[in-house]
Amino acid sequence: MIQTSVFSVPCVVADRITLRQATPADAPAIADLVKLGEREGQLLPRSLEFIRASIDDWIVAEKNGRIVGCGSLLEMGPTLVEVRSLAVAPAYRQNGVGARLVEALVSEARARGISTVFALTRAVAFFEKLGFVVTVKEDFPEKVWRDCIICPVRHACDEVAVVKSVSSEL
């Protein structure tokens, strides 16, 4: 749950975009962004019910009352979290919103004392710019057995595992 550490106070990033803890009222807008990412072939589906049930794990980027980006952090174990469902509205892409969301999620992991952050992605260069390095999915059996095993494209997956150690940044 993200509510009591890094996101207890919203932060403003470029162009008056605010990053903050998601609230239940944000769930429909988050679901819309995730559905867009799903249609674009970038994200796995997340139902509105799932988002509502896990709202404490989500952060949003907001501008003028509109949700323009989102992401979530899922604990996979005591030392491992996954950045998931990172999505930015098309009009706000290439403006640093996604990077700020990832940086905030990494900061949250650090605040929790979690040493390793990973993601499965096709946007490898994006994550590398943020200090992640390419690794193999098999390094994360928690993910493979939790999500990959039920994924319909698991045998033809083209996502790349990226990882960042945050323990040295404490």
C-alpha cells in the first residue's frame, strides 16, 4: 500500500502535472488508460474491479483534474516489487510523465526498504534511461508463477525483463 510514505504529499512535476496516490474515484480513469495500453498491445488487461481492489498500489499523474498517467507497484516478496500497468495518455507521452511515474514508484520501493524493482516491458530503452538493466525473466520466479503462467501469449512472449537495485541508493 502506497498511502503512507512517498505519496502522502502530492508532488508537482513538469507542466503542472501532479503525481499522487490514487483514490477509488480514480479507478475508472485508470481502467481507461489500462484499456488503451491493452489495445495498443503494451499492457495486460486489468478489470475495473481489480483496479478498485488494488487502488492502494496505484499512483496517478493528474493535470487540471484529469488523470493523464498511472502505474502500480506490486510486492512480489519482501525484497522484490514489480512496476506494472504503466500508462500515459497519448497527448502526454514524450513529456517525462512516464519517467516521473517510474521514479516515484522506485522511490516508494526504497521507502519500503525493498531492494529490487523489476518490470516486464517492450520499452527497454525507456527503462534503461531510468537506470534499469536487462536481465532474464527466470530471475523472477515469483512473476513467472504468478502471472506469466496464465498469460495467453506466454509461449510467444516478447517482453523483456528489466531490473533496478535500489538498496545501494538508500
